[in-house]
Amino acid sequence: MKQLIPTLLIIIVIMSCVDKKKTPNNAVATLKMSQSDSFKKWWKEGVLYQIYPQSFNDSNGDGFGDFRGVIEKLDYLESLGITMVWMNPFFESPLVDNGYDVSNYKAIHPRYGTMEDFQEMMDSMQSRGIKFILDVVVNHSSNEHEWFKQACSSRDNKYYDYYHWWPAEKGKPPHRHSLFDPEGGWDYVEANNSYYLHTFAEAQPDLNWENPKVRQEVYDIMKFWAEKGVDGFRMDAFQFVSKDTTFPQFPTGHEENFAKWYGMGPHLHDYLKEMYKEVIEPYDVFAVSEGSGSTFQDAHDLVDADRNELQMAYHFDYVTLSRTPEGYTLADFKEVFTKWDKEFAEEGWLAIFLSNHDNSRLVNRFGNPSPEFRRVSAQMLNTFLMSMRGTTYTYYGDELGMTNIDMPTIEEYVDVSALGEYGMAKKRGEDMEEFMRTLNYNSRENGRTPMQWDDSKNAGFTTGIPWKRVNDNYKDINVAAQDKDPNSVLNHFRKMVKLRKDHEILVYGAYELLDKTNNETYCFTRSFEDKKVLVLLNFTDHDSNVSLPIVNTIGDLLINNYNEFMVNGETVILKPYQAVICNLKK
């Protein structure tokens, strides 16, 4: 996936079983509906774990993670309690963008193993109750894909119309912004005397979804993998697939609102309905699709249950809160989660996440990576993620509290996004010292360092030279050490997964914010059937008080990342980054 302009993104999950019945427009009816078989779904109750394959585990010493490396760690994955794995691309690719530039959609890059290795890995996951989600990149291909090579040869070639072209005799094409290329979104090919469009890197030409042959090619690719047994698909950059092929001029500065001008094209809904009929429904699979526009209405138009398009909104307002070293305010954090929950309380479903492969580490952005507070703040954040209404997504290493890696100079970066942003910043005449300070904080390379398995060389990730430097703190932060520590981030994560799976209230329960004006704590209730729980979270590095009448009704503790819990009348005193979930008495 690409690192898109922060406010642009929402990821959507396409589901095969779309609810036909509208949820009544009131909270009581919502709770009643939530008890029905038609409302309860395995994908709502599950916990998804995202694996960046080249950074997870290397089985052959070449420095890159691979399928057999994942197979070696299946016991670990099962021990987490997770029920789904989404794995980033592993198709044949020149790897300009770490696999998001695909040259063959039905073949596996040798780096990761063979098709037989893939089948064994997926089958072994499924035998342990873990479903597999395939990452499919079909807004664009690689410029080394045979389709594009053929398209470049002649305008008469049948693959020419598989891509978007602007004939050179018409003059320079209307400006289109590229997220990775400081020179813009058009590049010239001399052989056919045309410019091709690329929303991302020059090596990633956009596919022409307006051509029905392209759409059928994509559906055939999806069917190929569905027949191998994958449980679903994650569709990369999907909100950009439909274009206005007249390519009108956009106003100067339009790229500041990229989603409005480039996303949600004129035929996107038609394509989604077609995909649903061609693949999703007949194969009984789902897919994660990146992008649902820039408004709540856009999201509902895609995910409301009666549309047979998409069903789970995975938006990026969460992760864009902390994009600079100055961080975020808790008031903004609470507002984002609360407004999205309210918007989807009666219709649709949300994904709940704070990190992925396009962002730096969760604990650096929303917690406290210092040795004193890293453990408790990571535990607090994982508690939060698994106590909100929606499906929880966890990015590999966040169950350990893995942190950012310090890379203060541009020479250390290999990511096409970082290098493109650097080029754009120089072109705009920005303060490059300040740019590098921010990049060091928010670069997605921070989230791609090798998994830290133990305190041996290279954190046990590889016996060779790792493709990316292992974080220096691996001797302190690793699976082996945390597995033996009952108070570790890892074991707290396991407890939270079990708690969520054992208590439907944490999945389906209504959400109510209690402390809107408190700038230090985040407190809310979840209510389901005749039960109610209280969630208390301290987002600071010091003790903080919560005074609420509801404190008088606190009952049994369900989880606590400290050994103490101080209550005095209507006041709770929370330790730094303390996270508590407790039952409330009737």
C-alpha cells in the first residue's frame, strides 16, 4: 500500500454476506438487532493480524522473510488468539514499492517461496482457525507487467487500452498529481508517442478500469486465488480505480484535497456491484478495499448493508492524528473515534486500528516509547483497540510494543514514498532539516523493521544479513523475553484478545463517551443486552483522576495493566497509562 496524504484514506472491507434488513433508527432497536443471527458475524467478532512478510521471519538466511518462516511461527500466531491474517503482497514484482508493483498476479516472487509453500502456509493457518486475506493491487500494475510492455509497443496493441494514455499530438496532458513522483502523474513513452497515467510511482501505471476487459482480468485473478482457498481480499488503493477519462483540468492546489479530486470516480459503485456478483458472492469471500471517499455519505454509499457493495469501513482519520513529532491532543483523538462510532451505530461496521505498514509504530505515535512507560502505554493502547465497537486490526510487532527506528538522514531510506516526499519537499523549498525530523518520526519504514523474536543476533529474524536494520532495542523487546513475563505487553495482548472473544459486549455493545472534556483520560461504557462495562484509560505519564457518579457502581475487574486499582468514592485514580475494564453493577 502507498503512504497517501493523511486525510485521504479509508479502507473498506467487502463482505460476502450483506445484511438485507436495515437496522432500526434507535439505540434499543440496535441492541435487539445486535442479538440476531443476521447481525452477528464472525468477521465482526474476529481479531485481524497484519503480517509484512519480508519482515516477519526468514527461514533460509537470505535476509528476507518468507512463507516457510511464517509456517515456523504458526504456534506463535495461534497463541495470540487472532482469527485472521492479512499479508502484504508477495506476487512477482520488480519491488520498486516492496511488491505493490505487480508484474504477475498469478505467480509468487521467489523471495517468499513457491506456490506449494503458500498453499501449505494458508492451509495450516486455516486448520488452526485463522483465515487468510490476500492483498491485491489492481489500481495499477508494474511497468514490467506484460500488459504494460505490450501497451507501450503500439497504440494498435490490444493491451494499449488496459492503461490510461494521453496522445502526445494533443499536447501536454492536464496536470495530475502523483503521490510518489515529484514530477507529476504523467510519463511519456516514445514508442507509442503517448503519456501514461500513474497515481503513484512512475513504475506503477494505472490500469484502465473503464475497459471491461481489464475488469474481467481482475475478476479472473481474484477467482484464481479464491479457488486456492483464500478467505478474502484486500484491494489496494481501490478508491482511485474509476477515472473521468476526459481528464478535465483541475484547479491549482487541488492536490491538497486529493480524495475529492482523485477518489470515488464516476463508475466506482458500478464496478463494486459487478465485483460482488462476479467474485464476492459466488465464492463466499470478502475483501479489504482501500478508500471510501472524503465524507460520511461517501462511506455509507459504499458500506450500507442494502447496497451489495462493501460492509466494513476502515478509515484513516485515526492514524492521521499524529503525523508530526508534536503529536496529537486527546480531545481530537476522542472526537474522531466518537464521531465515527456514532455515524456507524445504526448502519454499517467499522475497523478499529491505529497502525499498519504505511505508518510508524503505534507506541511512538500514541503512547510513550521511553523505557519507563513503553510497556504500560502499549498495553493501554491495545486495551483501547480491543474495547471499541468494531473489528480490531493489529499490526505485527504491536503486540510487543515494538518502537520506531532512528534514521535521521535520507541516505538510510529505501522506501519509494519517503524518497518521493523528500524530492517534493526540496522542490517546494521546504526546511529540509525540519522535513527530516518529521520523516524520522512518521516514515512508514519505522513499521517495517524485522520482527524481534529473541535476543540473539538480528533478533532471531535471520541468520543472514537482514534486508533492513533490526531495531537496536531488540535485546529488551522480543517475543522470547515477553513470553515468560506475565506482565509483558505480549501477555497482556493475549489476555485482551481472549477477553474480547469471551465477551460479546466488547464487540457489539453500544458505546457512550463519559469524559469528553477530560484532556488526560478516555473513559466510556459499552452496553449490551442487560450488561454494561466501564473502560478507563489514562493517556498521560502521571497519575490522573476520573470523577464520575458511575464509579460508585464498579464491580468486578475484567482487565488491569497494573497490580493496583485505586477507587475513592466517585473518583478513580489511574496510574500512568493505566488501562482498566470493569463490570458495572445494576
